[in-house]
Amino acid sequence: MSSISVPPPKCLQKPLTVPYRHMFGPGPSNVPSRILEAGVNPVIGHMHPEIFEIMNDIKSGIQYMFQTQNKMTLAVSGTGHSAMECAIFNAVEPGDSVLVAVNGIWGERAAEMAERIGARVNTIVAPPGGCFTIEEMEKALSKHRPVLLFVAHGESSTGVLHPLDGIGQLCHKYNCLFLVDSVASIGGAPVYMDQQEIDILYTGSQKVLNAPPGTAPISFSERACQKIFSRRTKPVSFYLDLSWLANYWGCDGKPSRLPSVCEFVCESLGLENSWERHLKVAEYFHAGLESMGLKLFVKEKRLRLPTVTTIVAPYGYDWKEITSYIMKTHNLEISGGLRPSVGLVLRVGLMGCNSSRENVDMVLAALKDALKHCHKSKV
Amino acid sequence: MSSISVPPPKCLQKPLTVPYRHMFGPGPSNVPSRILEAGVNPVIGHMHPEIFEIMNDIKSGIQYMFQTQNKMTLAVSGTGHSAMECAIFNAVEPGDSVLVAVNGIWGERAAEMAERIGARVNTIVAPPGGCFTIEEMEKALSKHRPVLLFVAHGESSTGVLHPLDGIGQLCHKYNCLFLVDSVASIGGAPVYMDQQEIDILYTGSQKVLNAPPGTAPISFSERACQKIFSRRTKPVSFYLDLSWLANYWGCDGKPSRLPSVCEFVCESLGLENSWERHLKVAEYFHAGLESMGLKLFVKEKRLRLPTVTTIVAPYGYDWKEITSYIMKTHNLEISGGLRPSVGLVLRVGLMGCNSSRENVDMVLAALKDALKHCHKSKV
């Protein structure tokens, strides 16, 4: 006969308290209270008529945000990583050739995911801070003849905004699908899914959209659907199988906060205004950094991601001391590098509602203060 | 040059409104406002000290709920389905033999997931409403020598609570891991992970726990970890790879609502009281149904799932008319069958805060009203 052997934990007797912080790292960003409060709506069922209406509204919002008319537009119940797997699991079969443009961690991640499901993966690699020309893309497409090309639009590990124009058309010349990760860029920099002939586009909710993590918008072109729905094998994941998602989407009855998000982007601001504002605020920020004597990691202006700025780690300082000092003294998160950029950069994300001149001034003041108070080696 | 071609959708100009309903289907259940309101806490980062504390608290809550001391206890960012895939993707390698006890949809689903990743899957099948004896389990284990046996504790499609005692010990005699789905049962019926020698146990958040969907608690025994961390191949999913989850868990910075949930189970109620209450309320409900002349689908009392009751579809009626009538007239969701039980049953879920005599009375009154007003054939 079994009996209770693990007692109720004492730690759960105290109420949950979470401090407010300025979330100016590469994500998550701050979530405005009106979006958080949308989550207080009651949960309803996955077959109730209102949920279909909500799903349709979310779909319209994503179509606007992605600038697409794709019918196959939905949100995955998971983080941006799950949308990345959703794209790769559905579009790629074992043995398929996949080409990944690697200029930071997200390309590495996509290559790893494709390898795990048995694809033949080839990469083109640019150094941290770099990106690829159309000629480099064409050379690789022509050599490897992939079924899918992956490009990260916003490479948040290095702060690069990868130009997208012309790549979709090039892919289609080589009968290849064009997959774009816009987790760190959507809403903060222009993306035109249909006009740029992007076949699969996904993002996350916790960056420019200022929503809690856990919902990942994704869209598939007709061309992508044709490949996916004529697969010879089933995708490895049932959870992310597009044929089920297409059918069942919204079946978890979650009263998504995305309508509020889309409201935010659409109504309060508008997509073009949002892009413009992120650009202007980033330029203002970059000028401020340079006037302090700091250097930007991405040299070429047009390649700078307006949502996540990478600053060359200040010479003579320990970057960890700087980020810790700013967190402790200013209640403000900025971060160090990620994978290829560790030790090389500081990263500051100003996304969605966080993208404002006031916040730039706050970050600049915090950085000045940190450079004054943190230990500097004499070297 | 690209330009905006998809205008902001008008549908997103109106605020999100979601009606309140009595959610007495097999899930999701109602979420009490104190749990919904916990989600209004600010989002913080995945490396902030408070998030580690919150993660530890969640872990303690899950350990209590599962009655386990397993260190490898966490929550997946996804629905119950993603936890199911997390279990199978990590524990099974291509070519491994897997045994699935199928007595409803969840066994079918587990078999499909294991097949998709290249396992050799064998099943034992019981008719809807049935379950398996220890002898049947042993015969199959001895014949197929699987690395993993799947059993659904609460088979919500048929309303069966599968006895668990003795199966874990049996599995270990055959060097097999014991995987249990407790999505529809945890908190509503006794489970003792350690004492019952369950190697992998998972659940969802939107049933007895009365939390929003999208977070799935899961725990792995030492024995399970040994197999998982000595794999020859990588799991197909990066997102659900246990070596990353173990390392990174909580990395999405989501201020989980699970602490509140666990608070609910631990403090307001206590696990044993919760089990007892679900059982008593179910018995009260079943007696009421029988006194109305309705029949229970699961004949043997001890096999009846206390969280989801299956009622034999009333003779002469169209079950869809009954569920629609009750939704329309009483603002109350009950549902029909699922996969093997479609057309055979009505399903009523009374889970967590919904498990009360008042709610039973409400459902009984609604059913009486429906049987009076819905069309009955003369046959």
C-alpha cells in the first residue's frame, strides 16, 4: 500500500512575488500591463465558437505583421524554438539537402535541428557581425541544391540585420524554399513575406511584440505547403505536424494574448511607424554610444539590427562586472554576448514598448555610471 | 522596393472579450481568478536570481504532486502533448522496442509518436472502457522485451482510471522503463511516482490543476536518466532534449503560474484531500446519474476515473443535440466521446476547483432538462 512520502513544500506557502525590471537585454522584453491583463480573461474550450473567432483574429494580426496573405498562418504553442522546429520538421525529410547561412547562434541552431532529423546539412559561415551577399548565396545554392535555405533576419547574438531582398527569388530559381527566422526583428524592422518571397517565416512573442513567451507565430507559403503536404514520410513530431496544426490550431483553448499584441502593433502604432520608431531610436542610441567613446560591433549601418544593439566590449573592463553593476544599481538588464560573441560584446535590446528615447537615455546613463565605477585594468 | 500590401485588420480594433462558461468537459477546466491573476506579474529574465527561486519552487510543487524525490523534475513549455513527446523522444532511440497499452486515444497517440521516431512499436489493446491485468502486461513484456512501456493512468476518452500498482516493479524485472500519462488524473486520483516505480510521469496544467494550458510538468527517475544520458543518438528534438532542458529549464523567463497552482493543491487543499474530494464528488455524481436512469460506461467502480465521467449515450437521443442544448441553455460545457468512444458516451469533467457537489447538481439538472427538451426517437 502506497502512502504520502513527499510532504507539501513550505516554499509554496508564500505568495508569488516577481520584481519589476527594465528588460533591455535581447529578450524577453517588458510586457505592458494591458497585455498581461488580457491573460486574466477566462479560459474557454477549443471548440467554442468564440475561440474560432479569436483564432481568426490572431491569424489576421499575424498576416498583417508578416505582410502575407498566406492561409497557412497560425501560432504554435511554444517558444520561438518550437516554431523553428515546426518549420524544419515539416519542410525537411530525412536525406533532404538543407543549406544554412550561419552568422551567429541561430544559424548554428537551425543546422543542428536539421541534422537531428537526418537532413544532409551544408552551411555557409560568416564571422560574427558579418552577413552574406547574393552572390555567395547563389554559389552555395547552385553547389548544394538544397530543398531549404535558412537565414536569420535578426541575428540577436551579433546584432546583425540580414538583408532579405532578392534571396527569395534566388531560392525559387533553384527550386528551394526560403526559411526566415524573424524572432528578434519582426515589428522592429521591415519584413514583407509575400513580396520578398519568403516561404516560411516565424517569430516569438517575447521580443518586439511585448507579450509573454510561449506563443510563436508562423506562416507557410503555397509553395511550402505543396512540399509539406506531398511528403513521403511523416514529420518526427506529432505536436508540430502541420497537417494537425492546420486542422487543430487553437485546440488548447488558450485565450491567447496575441490579439492584444496585434492590437498594439496595429492600432497604437502601425507596422510602418513601429519600424520607423525602432530605427530612429536605434540611431539615437548608436549616436549616444559613439559620443561616449564606445564602438558598435556591426560596422555597416544598414546591417545593424534596430532591436538588439551589439556594443564592442569596453576595453580593459570585465563585461560581467558591467552587466551585474547595471542590474544591481539601475535595476536594468543588459547582457553580454551569446556563443560566437561571448566576451566580444555587450547587447542591449530595446524592443516594442521599450524602444523609446527615454529608455535610451536611461541605458546611456547606466553605462556611463558603470564605466566610471567598474574596475578598469591599467593595460 | 517592397511596400505594405496587407492593411491592419479591422477585427483587431475591438477589445478581446471572452465569455465565462462552466467548463465541465474533459478539459480545459475553469481557471480560478487568483491563478489567472498570478499571470499579471511582470516578466523577468531567465538569468535573474528570482527566476531560479521560482523554478525551484515549481520543482518542489511538482515533486509533491507526483510524490517523487527525482532531481530531474521540471516543466516543459508546451501542452501535455509536448510532455508526451518529451518523454518518448528522450527515452527511445530508433530501433528500440516500445510497448504501448492502448485502451483509448492516449495509447494510440503514444504509439504514433514512437513510430514517427523509428521505434519498433507493439501494442496490447483493450476495448473502450477496459484495461489490462498484470498477467497481460507480463505476457507482453516477456514477448516483446521493450525498453519502454506506456500506460495512460487517466484515459479521458473512455473514463478509465488504470490501476498502476505492481506494473513498475514488473517493468523493472524486464529491464523496461515505465512511462505514465497522468494528464487527466494527477491531483484527482492517487499517484505515487517513487513507490509505484514509475520512471517517467507527466501531466498537463489545464485539468485538475486549473491552470492555463501551455505548461507541462514532467519527472524522470534515475533509471530513466541513465538510459537517456547514455543514448547513442541525439533525440530528434532540440526543444525537448532533456540534456538542454535540464540545463536551461526556465530559460524562457516565463513567470509561471504553476507556483499558484501548487499552492492551490498544497495549501488550500492538500493532495490527499484533493484525491478524496474528487472521489467523493464522483461517487455522488455517479449515484445521481444512476438515479436518473442513466448508465455509466465503465462498469467496475474502481476503474472509474474520478475526474472525467463517461456516461453511456442516452438511448434514442442524438448526443450532439444534448451537448449543444446544455451549452446554449445552461452555459455549460460537457462533451461527447473521443476517437474510440465517439457516439458511445457523454463525457463530464469535474476537475480541481470544479469538483464540487454544487457543480454535480448543476450538471444533473442540465442533463435532466436536456433529456426533457431534446428530440427522442420513438424506436
